[in-house]
Amino acid sequence: MRKSILIACLAALAPSMALAQSPLPNPLVLPPNTIVGRGNVGTGLGYAMTFQEFLGTLGQLGLSNAAGTAGGDLSGTYPNPTVAKLNGTTPPNSGLFKGNGSGGVVAAVSGTDYAPATIGTSILKASGGGFANAVAGTDYQAAITQTGALKGTGGGGIAQAACADLSNGAASCSTDTTNASNISSGTLAAARGGAGTITGALKANGSGVVSQAACADLSNASASCSTDATNASNISSGTLPAARLGGMSALTNSLASPVTMTTQSTYYDGPTIAQGSSGTWLVLGNVSLAPNAAGNVIACKLWDGTTVIDSGVKTPSAVGTSSGIHLSGVLASPAGNLRISCTNASANGGSIASSNGIDAKASTITAVRIN
């Protein structure tokens, strides 16, 4: 600055006045928009500026006693002006600012330029240049209330997963296989505690393997456990009690009074039993005969009314003599009552006696079911 001086052209006051190498008035007061010039004495080069810019230049020269009213983006008076504007725009007194596109600032709009302040707990989303409350389950994942495995629903949500949602779920995924009734195919390997292809009773070997059990593996097996007791030949000791004979039931009957054989060659029933039509029967019987004349021929048969099991003939030697006939046999599935029937083949008359003259039950039949 040794070779330069400031030349102020006070156009508003004295357009032709020039200051050359002389001190400036103190204080120097000019209107803010007064044009002043800055030049170089040696070259004659320079440029014009406003008084406000000129005051800034004075500050660079260490001249701090400038005075006057501030202008432009400043307000107040020198030497202590304040910033009143930014690039010609007055900033709002409060709130948020935004650029106005021309280097200045204006107030930012809540909900458009920024999310509005909220005291709630909602999540916000952009909405048409503004903001709105986001919807749980649509705009973001709602709070998860499910337990266990989860799956995506395809719409941005989640739900509890099921067996069908697994990539490798087996058929038993949703079947309770702790219930043996639900295991419907295959055979559990013996190594897993199963029987494999074994049938019947099982025994364990103490190492998790099972096999078919035998009589020796039972805690209370008797000597007959492995003997076929359905074969009577294998029963080699003891006596079977009558009460254990099962189907071996016995029936017996005796005449209580004589039966007259009125008509020759006609059979009359003597002792009879009603045993039914099932089973196989061993039949034993005898009859006492009383002819009405010596030499009568009396025939008797043991039968069921259809099939004759046994028969006999007796010819008493005198009237009133009691003669006996013994009959026996086996018959299966009798067609009728088992009986002994007799006829006088030579004459009318004679009888099947109920007493032999000394004791009763002279004519008796007994049947035992043997099968």
C-alpha cells in the first residue's frame, strides 16, 4: 500500500472533487450506496465499489472508526452492524430453514420438507410429499406374537410355520408316532428294540435286542408249557377229575312201571333218555322181559328211532319168568331220544318189566357223551 492511495469520488456531494494523498475525514459518513473508486497511482488501474464495500476495505487498512448505516444483508450502524438477510432474503425468526433456489433461505414446511415432530409412538412413512402414520403389517412388519418356527406369508408378513412349509418334512411330521397305533407300515428293526420279522412272544437280551421267547424264558412256565396237551398220549400221569371231563356228561333212566306189548310184532318203547342231537354217545342198557306164554319170541333193539345201535332176542321158557337182554353201542348226533324198544314177535301180549321180582330198575338205559 506504500505506492497506492485511496481516491474517493464523492459523486453525490462533489462530483469533481478528488482526494490526493491527504488523510480522510474522521468520521467519514456517506450514504451506503455512494460509489467510490479504488485506483493505483502508478498504473492508473482501479475499479468502482459501493460505500459499504469501501468500508470493508477500510477495515483491511486498519481503519476501525468507520461509521454510518449498514445496508445490503446487514442492518444497524457501523462499526457494529448485524446480519439481517442472507443473499437478500430475510431468514425466519424461528424454525427450520431451507434454500430458496436463489442463494437465500426460507422457512421449511413441516410434513413436506421434514417429518413433523411427534410425541406418539407411531412409525411414519412418506405420503404424497408429506408424512403419515405407517400401517403395521402393510408398511412394516408388525410385532411378532407367534412362537416357534416362522414363515413368510408372501405379502411382507410372517406366520407360524407348519409341516407343509418345510422343504424336507417327512410324512410323520404331523403324526404322533409316540402312539404305536399311528405307525401303520414297516417293521421296527430288532436293533431298535423292535421284533423285526419275529412273531409271537418276545424276550429282551439286555442289550436292546429282542427275539422270540420260549417256555424257558417265562417266569412261571409249567412242565407242560412245551408239551402238546391236546394229545391225550402226552398226558402221562395223574387222574382227570370227573368235573374236568367237560363234554362227558352221563344220562340214565329206568322204567317206573311195566310196558305191555299189546300187539304182536309192534315195537314198544322201554327205558328212554332225551340227550339232544349233538355229540357222540356211548349207550348201555338192559331190559327184563315177562312173556305171556312159554316160548314167546321177544326181540329188543337199542336205537334213536332211526338208527339201530344194537339188538337181541330172548325166548323165555315159562310164563312169568323174567329174562334179561343187555344192549350197548356208540352213536353220533342222535336223530331222536335214545331208547330200548321191544316186540313180541310170536303173539300178542307180554311186557317190558320194571322189576325182576326182587329189585326195581330192571329195565334201565344209560348214555355217556364221549365227544
